[in-house]
Amino acid sequence: MNAFDNISEPILAAYPDLDPADLCFVPPPSLRLGDIALRMFESAQKMGMAPVKLAARIAGTVRFGPEVTLAEAAGPYLNFRLDRGFFGRKIVGEILAREDYGSSGTGQGRRALIEHTSINPNASPHVGRARNAMIGDSLARLLRFEGYDLSVHYYVNDMGRQIALLALSCEDPAKLTFDEILDLYVKANARAERDPEFAAKGYGLLAAMEEGDAKVRQQFHDITDLCLQGQLAVLARLGAAYDRFDRESKYIKDPRLDTVVEKLREKDAVFVDEDQRLVVDLAKLGHAQEEGRYFVLMRANGSSMYGYRDLAYTIDKMDQGAELNLLVLGEDHKLYAQQQALILGAAGCSYPETIHYAYILLKEGKMSTRQGNVVLLSDFLNEATARSVEKVAEQYPELEPSRQKEIAEQVAVAAIRFAILRVGPNKNVIFDWDSCLSFTGDTGPYVQYSCARINSILRKLGDVPSEIGESFPIETDAEWSVLMKLAAFSDTVQAAVDQRNCASVAQFALETARLFTTFYHDCPVIQAPTDAQRIARAQVCAAVRRTLHNALDLLGIAALERM
């Protein structure tokens, strides 16, 4: 149900060539112009008419019910004056009747797959990769909210030189912590740089892994599993979760790769170079620039490169029948993704839809960590929590320290995720600690605070009826403005899904919180002038709470009961 069916249905009846999707309702620039406006550009294009002419024709010919008190053309727009109580009742009624308010169910009966994060096992997640996890996790939340049967994948890089060096250096991974494993890798890598014999042993171990040596395979598995658990523990603090872990070693000598190479040979795009490596010349496949022209598949000793195994993994993902197949990658992987897509395209295979993201920059510079110039996600979260504790203690000194810390951790995640997700993936994020943690700025904690304020109001009121009464007085612009914003949530969610970009959901949550603040100051709830107004305003509060809760959940942020 659309809250404005009473407006659209008479128009569609009079103009049967139009569909509901052609009618774009928007808030007018000022409520002095009307309560809602119909933008005519989409409809006029469908009808082959000028927008101004179509607006005037609809205003003059379509007869609306008594709930529409005025329909007036204003250039390419049609402005409506409405019985606000009638439409407010419909908006709030729909929200309170649906826990999943905002979902249009466009993914029902459809399968989707998304791969994101997939960090090298020899590294702790850093802030840059955290953006990958947050974008991927929020896209996953959006798709599930829309009803998709979704599988979230993490590609475990359990092959490669770094794992071989760790295996040589570590007799019993079970006795080591994640941090100790990371320190051991740094030492092993440094030794390989100065000791060619040690480095050669690493490559020998990798070759044994490719040949199926069971003992070596178990070594690699044990080390990467310990690393994976350490990485997932850090990512879980952000709320990121995964359904399936695909191991790179599964794709060693995958028979589907023989077919890929054969197709490349048919196009004269593969050759053996002077170092006896098997190489693809992407210029033969349409790659127009010299950078990235050559893509190595196999080493001289017959062992496969990461990119070669990744081709098999991508084929495997694409063969799983998902109608929507997404891959989140940093902007530094754009060339690599182009190379993979060209090779697979030449072999008659498709490539996932790729969402690239830019870097996160700290306004005050990079934090100092034991890794030098790398800002680790665990340190970042610890710093955010520590700063949040100060804010929460200042705001709520009466709370127990344990409760202050609990809230602070949720506020820290809200600050980080909101600051990053409100920016489109293709733009850099400039992260400023003080502004992101503010309870009064354009921040995640500010939206959380709005939720807590609503909960406080509703607790004081007691039980609020879920059924909407016949009388639903909406008498102020502040009430109407917040209702108009709530009515737009489904469109906001759908746009976020279509654009693979959660920034619009973050902006919606922020604007809704602002409008609620105005409503809170202009429209007393507990002390409303009449019982009918008190109940209606309480139900508006409940509708805002549900909508904000759903919006924040899509962003991976907790809507706090108390702050």
C-alpha cells in the first residue's frame, strides 16, 4: 500500500498509459505551496507531453476525493493540499502494522551473493579494509531487508608465499595468539629478504601444497584458520558477519581453468614469456593501455598465481545461480578487476558487479601503532570507545561505569559506521573524531540519541495503542513534515539497493532525526492539549522509532533504548 494511493489512483484511472512508477511524489520546497507535490517530468515523458501542459491538464480534469482539498498546477509540478489527518493516519497505520516497514520485498524469490573484506591472512584488519567490511555488510543488510535469499562470502587466502613462510616459522599455531602470528610473519618475511635459502624453502613448501601434500595442506589450514578467527573477532566488533568461507586452496588445478586457457589460446592471447611463465596478453582481448597489459597465470615451476586461482573462484561464484552477484573491492583493485573480467569474458564467463571504494583519511593524521603508518581497526575501535566513554560519562554521570562502557562501545560503532557509510563509496572519507562522536551534530550518535529520546517519551506514556483511531489530528507543519519523511523510507531503501550505496539511508536517518527534534520541541506529546492529540503524537513517535530503528539496522548501528 502506498500512503498516497488516494491521489495516484484517480490519475492512473484518467491516464491508463501511466504506471504507478511514473508518478513521483516529492515534498514541495515550502509547505506554503502545498502538502505534497507530483513531479511531472517522468509522467510527461511517458505521455509525450510537456510537463507544464500535463500538470495543468491533470489539475483541470482529474477529480479527487474529499481528502484532497486542492490540486493546483505550478509549472512542471502539481501541488496538493490534503486532509493531513486522513493521510497521516494511513502513514502511521502502515508503519505500526509492519516491523519491516521500508521493505518493498523486491528481492522475494531471488538469490543474491556478495563477497566482501577477504583480507590476506597475514594481516590484522586496518581502517581502509574496514570500509570494505562496512559497505559489504550494509549492502547485505539491505538485500536481506528486501527479501533476497543472500549468501555472504569471505575468500580465505590460504595459499601464497606469506602462508608458506609462516608454516616454516611456526611449529604449533595453536600455541600462538593472532597478534603473535602477525609478529612472526613480519620476522619471517624479513628473514626471507636476507636469506635466499629460507625464501626458496618457502616456495618449495608452496609447490608441495599445490601438489596435494596432506601434511603441508594441514599446516596451511591450521595457520590460516587461526588468522581468520583473529580477523573475524575484530570485524565482529563492527557487526560484520559472513555465511560462507571459500578457501583459495580449493581452486588449485581447477579443471575449469583448462577451459579458460584453451579459450585464450584460440584468441592468441596467451604465451610463455622469457622466464617460462604462462602469461595473458590482455591487449589481444581489448585492453587499451600498456599498464596492466600482461597478466601472469603460472610460474615457471608450474605453480599457479593468485590471480589464476581467483579466476576459478569467480567462475565458481558465478555458477551458483545468484541473480545478483556483487564484489566489494578497494579502488586500488580496479585494474585487477578489469583484467579478471577481460580474461573471463574471453572465455565466455561473466564477472560480478563490482563496487569500488576510496580511502579513509584521518583529519588529525594517522594514529601511532606498533605497525608504524598502518592504522589497525582494533586500535581504531579502542580509540573510538575510549573517546565515547568520556562523552557518555559527561552526558550521563548518574550511570554505572559498566553501563557507560556498554553504551560507549555502541556509540563508537555508530560514530564510525555512520561517518563512513554516509559518504558514497567513490569518495574519500575524512574522519574527524570530535565531530563524529558528537551527540548534537550530523552523526550516528545524534540519531541514536533521538531514538533514546523517543523511548523515554513512550516509557512515560505507558502503552501506546497500535490501532489508529478514526480521529487523527495533524495540526502543525512539524507533525506533517516528519510524516512526509517517514512516507519516503521505502523509496530511500529501494534507491540504496538500486545504487548499491547506503549513503542515502544514512542521510534519511539524519534528516528524520532532525525533523523529530523539531517535532519534539513544537508539539508536546505528554502535555498535548487533548487526548486525541496525545495519542496521535505518541503514535507518530512510535512510527519514527520503528523507522529509525530499521534505518539504523541497515547501517549496522544499534538503536539504543537509553543513552
